[in-house]
Amino acid sequence: DRSMMRTLTEKQREQWDIDGYFILEQVFDPKEVVHFSTQLDVIRTKPGWDPMGTPRGHYGWVEQTLDQDPESFMDRRDVLSYDQAFLDLIDRPEVFDLIVDIMGPHILLSMTQAIVRASTPDFPGYTHTDGGEALRRIRVTETSLPLAIKAMYLLSDVNGSDSANFTVFPGSHIRPFPENADPIITPHTPGAVPLNGKAGDCILFSHSLWHGPSPNNSGRARKTLLYNYCQLFMRAYDFGKTSNVVERCTPRQRRLLGDLGHDFRPG
């Protein structure tokens, strides 16, 4: 019953429309933060989808993350099968209700990702949009439903500059942006806003918002979980067919993973 679901506050709606993101504070309680953080440590010891170098965004199946240090870099995709808590997060009301309020009900969960940003002088950070170079050039009107939204759950406190902050360019989701600028756009380009937050916070942002991680010189790793939602007519990032975990899901979660109640058919 959508009438019983949460909706955006006036302030959240205004920030979404103008800036392309907003922060939900303390979606996870401290015990949940510990559980998810521990699960990220476990994930790197198990088989899964990890980056395959260049081009960026291509992943391959590996038996485990090469570096088993929990403070080292990790980028694991398709995390739903590792723990029931990842499945439960698909439609957690505090976040999912607001996503439905922004996007409408005809959506899919298209991607899950667990990232650890190590503290290292070797990572300069980078800035991008989600969905590839073509999707960034499709800017729907300001009153249109978004094509895709991502929820980023912080599992580490992020304080101060260059702490692997999630860094955004507010408003860049609705206007042309100098993607081929010289020098290239980075987390230190004028106009960038590095966000601080507490473990347990969640950042909701548009796929077309220019964003990315800043360098991490904090002395500790930053852990995050990301869940991406897209309109129903779009293709999921993480699976070519209905996900292999649907038998463990509720009916709504199954639908969000592409189970429409019948096999694929044209039309």
C-alpha cells in the first residue's frame, strides 16, 4: 500500500531537485554497521566479481580478493548472495520508500557493490557519472522521473578532507557538464563538494550527478555499500537473467530482481 510508505520531506525534495542528492542520517544502528562491515571482510575471502583492470567498469570472476588485509582496496559486485542482510537491504523502508517516491514504482534493483577505499598516497580519486558515457548525455527534464538512483551506505565515519569522501558537483545532474575539460575534472576541481558522514548514514544520488571518491590520506579505510535502482525498461548491471537469489526473497524483492512471474517473452 503506497499510501503507507514514507515520502520525501519538503527539504529533501528541494535538495534532490536542485543538488541531485541528499543524506539520510543513521539508517543503520551501530550493530548493523558492525555486521555489514564484518561481512565486507568476509566477502574478500570468497569467490566473486572483482575488477579486471581496464577498461574501468569491467569485472571478472575471481576466487578471492587478492589482498586479504581488510584495510586494503576492494570492489566486489553482486553481493546479494553472501548474507541475508544484503537481501533485506533491497527494500529497506527508510531508504526504499523514498526511492519509490522519487522514481515511481516501476523499477528494478540493477546493481549491488561493496567498496573499500584504502588509505594510500597512490590513489588520486576520480570523478564520473553512473551508467557510462552515453547515459550521462541523457538529461531528463527537471520534473521527469529519474532514470536511475544509487544509495550509498557508509560503513565508516568520514571526517575532514581527502578521507575518501564521496565528492559531488551539486546540480550537475540537470545541466551540461565539461566532461572533456582540460585539465580533467577531479575531486579537487572548483565546485566539488566533499561530503562528510557517520557510519550508518546513507547518501541518495542521481546517476547523472558528477561524483566520485576523493583521495584517502586519513590513515584508515573507508567502507561503503552501494545499491543501484533503475527504471523497469533498463538493463540490470549485475545479472543477465533473473538473479540466482530470488528463491530467498520476498515477492516484492523478486520483482525488483526482474522476476515478473513468467519467463522472458517479446513485447
